[in-house]
Amino acid sequence: METRQRTDQQRSADRRRRELLEAADRVVLRDGPHASMNAIAAEAGITKPILYRHFGDKGGLYAALAQRHTDALLASLRAALDAPAERRERVASTLDTYLAAIEARPQVYRFLMHPADSPQGEAGFDVGKHSAPLLRRMGEELAQVIEERLDLGPGSQRLSRVWGHGIVGMMHAAGDWWLGERPCDRAELVEGLTDLLWGRLAAADDRTGGPGF
């Protein structure tokens, strides 16, 4: 009985946490990097102390939102890599998936990656503290995919990490520039980045017994 009660309480807490994150998402979609804890609490119909009770502080809420969106993005990137297509097409599709995601929800992207002046009397989100680990996580995830799928010869694990973090850094820097200036359409940017990556990726053999790249 006691175990079931604890399980029910945990389910209730998890459900409430999801509801609060959905409320935070709505505010971020509206306000971008200017989203405040006051606005998020109001959207959720609670007081700010209750919001702190669930996430600890503003950094805790930011980290939870970052994980939520990063999990969804990584799932989309893996789906693009697993699609039944030629390797170059899948590389281009993976790049396009990332760019399409930040294009579709630019306010979410700016909230996660760019600081903004906070409302008077409220401490700001420490974006730099959290965005770097987010990018590192993406780099490690991509490195694991490369290591699983490509035979890069001696030092394969190290080289996979070099490639993983390098590709994520390229996508982030190019995407940030493109989203801000829109110097070309998305397809042109995808083609240019694919050309940049393609030479070494084209030459690498699939790992024996792996799912292929």
C-alpha cells in the first residue's frame, strides 16, 4: 500500500512537472530569451515560490527546458541518420533537420542560446552556464553515432569525438549566423555545409557489423 502510494505521488509530481514545462514553453515561444519566472508562473496559474519548489531555481528550470528540447532534437537527428537513403542524402537531411528545428522555433532557440536583459528585480537565466553543456552533449551523442557506424582506423574513438564536436560546432555557428541574417535559403546552406563535410565522410568505410552511416 505504501509503495503504491509513493508511486502515485511520483506520477502526480511528474505530470505536474510536465504541465509546468509546457506552460514555460508557451511563454518562451511568446517571449524568447526575455521569458521570466513571473510570466511562467502566471501562465501556469501558480505563484513563483511554487515554481521554485519544482525546479529549485531559474537555472533548474532552464536545464529542464534544455533537456526537453535537446532530447526531441536528438531523436529527430537520429531518425534522419537512420532513414533509408544514400549516405550523402542522409548527411544533408541531418543538417536540414537541425536547421529546420531552429527555424521553426526561433524563440526557443534564442532562449536556449542567447542571454537577454532580465525584467527589473529578477535574476537572469545564466545561459552560458547551460548552453555549453547542451552543445557538448550533442557533440558526444554524434560522436557515439560516428563511432558505431564508421571505421576510421587507428584512434577511431578519438577521431569520432573530434568529428562529432566539430560537426556540432559547425552546425551551431552556421545556424546561428543564418538564423540572424538569413543570407540564403535553408536548402542552399544545407548544400554548402554538406559539400564541406562530404570529402572525408565519403571516403570512410562503414564499420563491420554496424548499422552503417
